[in-house]
Amino acid sequence: MKALSFDRFGEADVLGYSVLPDPVAGAGSVLVKTTAVGLNFADVYRRRGDYVLDGEAPWIGGYEGAGRVVSVGAGVNSWQIGQRVGFMDVARAHAELVLAPTDRLIALPDDVDDCTAAALLLQGLTAQYLVESSGRLRAGDRILVQAAAGGVGRLLIQVARALGVEVHALASTPAKRAQARANGAVGVYDYGDWVSQVRQATATGVDVVYDSIGTTVLDSIAALRPGGHVVVFGKAGGPPPLVDPLLLMEESKGVVGGDLWTYLNGAESRQSRTDRLFAAWRAGTITAPAITALPLRDGAAAHRLIEDRNFAGKIILLPGSS
């Protein structure tokens, strides 16, 4: 098979489009021929060596995508050859063939094409759990979303607004701030003195801050109303600082971590959450991002594009495309 791989850490030029041995489906696994795979910023972190990678080089990035089952391992009866499937946490996805545990696949409905599935799954399910599980938002709540024009941020705004939540947003450029407003944010700010701006706009602060930057946690706490909490679900700016519990105690504030895999804890939860995600898409509650599709062989260029701060949208890599 052909794959986007790397055998050392560094910038995008460490990536190569190479021929590697085909994986083989064993007991409890399924072999999927990929048709569309998503590129996420976590793949940049893996390429740089910021995340610990299993196994030895050559490594293959990617965790999210769609395709068709081409082989099933011994004893597997839950999936059939030719069936359309999607996944959001199957390693080594930036390849023509991906080996997936049976409980990590979801069945794709006929009305969701492969590119849309690969563009929505990981970021859509993340926005879903942040609203429903980590934030437990209700109508009338006020929230602040960082990186509001990013893949998760734009969907987080849409899901929250559908519940009747008042959304405030941070974004780095005028174009991204305009996008956040278009998605439903009532207050949009740059990364200047945003804490003061948020507190002035809300009088008491917000109920929840969704912090995907990491280094901004102390500012996020300052932007809360008494009794509010920060949900930390990323570290795009670097590792979060240590938080003094006394700082939280003074106004009964809290900081919680957010991780999708806490909630995708079995085949049933994966399918049911995904079904609800696609139902929201059909209803127009959420919209698919603007998709930039590139051949898998152009993966290095795709990595450079996603690292461009002016880029907005979702990059989809197409295995087998010339």
C-alpha cells in the first residue's frame, strides 16, 4: 500500500509518500480501504514529535476517515466486505489501507458522503461532548469559545446556539472573527485584552470557558463568573500552567479536563453519538466545514497549509487520487 509516512521528527518535509507492507486483518479486526481521511492539528504534533508514538519508524499519522471494508479477521461477524464505514480514532489512517478494531468503526448512512463524514466525525463529536457532557450547557448559559473559527470552535458555537446558549468567541484575525459572528457568536474578540472585554460585555463573566490553547488557563479562569468553570481540551499554545486551588476556592470556580475518548467508550456509544451528529447535520443545526481536498501524495503540502494561521476549513486527503 501507499502511505504518508515519516521516519524522523521535524517540519513537513520529513513526510514522504512511500510504499509499505499491506496490513492484514486478524482476529477482532477489519481492513478498510480508505477513500477520504482527515488531517488534524494533532497530526502536526505527531510529526513534530510532541506526542509519544507507538511502535517504530516509519510512522503514519492520521486517525479519522471513511472507506469500505475489504477484509475481516477470524470471528468477525459485525462488519461485511463492501460495507461503508467511518472512524475517528484508528491509528495510521493516512494510508490506502487501515487496520481497525471492530469496535472502533461506525456505519455510515447513505446520505453522508465519505468526504463529509471524514470532515465531521472527530471535530463534530468533540463539539458534541463538550456541550453535552463537559459543559452540560442549558438555555440561557453564557460561554466563551477560544479558537472560535477552528474546526471544533465553529461547530461548538453552532451546537451551543441551537440550545439557546449565549456565545462569546475569540479569534485571531478579522476574517475569523467574522466567521464566528456568522456562526452565531454575539460577542467576538481578538487576543488582546480579551478578559476585560468579556467581563465588560457580560457584567459578571461567563459560565463556561472552552480553552483549547492551554497557556491561557489563568486568563480563562479570570473570565468566569463566580461558580463557573473552564473546560481544557487542548494545548495549541503549549502546556497549561499550574493552577493554585486557592484561586479556584475564592469564587467557587473549577477547571475540568475534556477528552473525547472518555465518552466514546464502546461500539454502541460511538454509533449512537455519531447518529445524533449526522441528525444535527441533516437538520441544519450544524454545517460541514469548507473542505479542501488534496491527494494523499500531497500530504506535505497539506501539513504546511494547516499550519498557516490564515487557513480556515477542513483538509481532507484522498488516498489513490493522482
